Amino acid sequence: MWRMTQAVTRRTHSTRARREISDILEQLYVIEEAITVFDRKREGGELARASRDYDTMLLHVDRLGELLRELRKQQETELTAAPVP
């Protein structure tokens, strides 16, 4: 039962990590588009939008870092808790 719980937790963490990565990539695309529009039109609003989207992307990067730290900690716990044959 314990291993089953570990597998579900690992899958949940992996799914959340993939979602954060997708969100990061989406934000990068939005930032790129805002910069492209800014280059063409020189509208300050686009630069402000790029800045806001960059801040949003950093939040996703932070969440991904937290997820990876949790997974690393969990893996270390599993390795130390594993019985030696």
C-alpha cells in the first residue's frame, strides 16, 4: 500500500511539474509576442505587458522549483527508508 501511495504522489507531482513547464513555455511565448509588437509599434503598453508576463513566468518557475525540491526530498527519503536486501 505504501508503494502505491508513493507512485500516486510521484505521478501527481510529475503532472504538476509538466503543467508548470507548459505554463512557463506559454508565458515565454506571450512575452516574445509582446516584445515583437513593441518593436514594431513602440507602444509602451506592450513593454508593460511583457514585464507583467515575465513576472508571471517567474512565479511558475518558482513553483516548478518547489515541486522539484519536494520530489528530490521524497526520493532521498525513499532511498534511506528502503530496506537493504
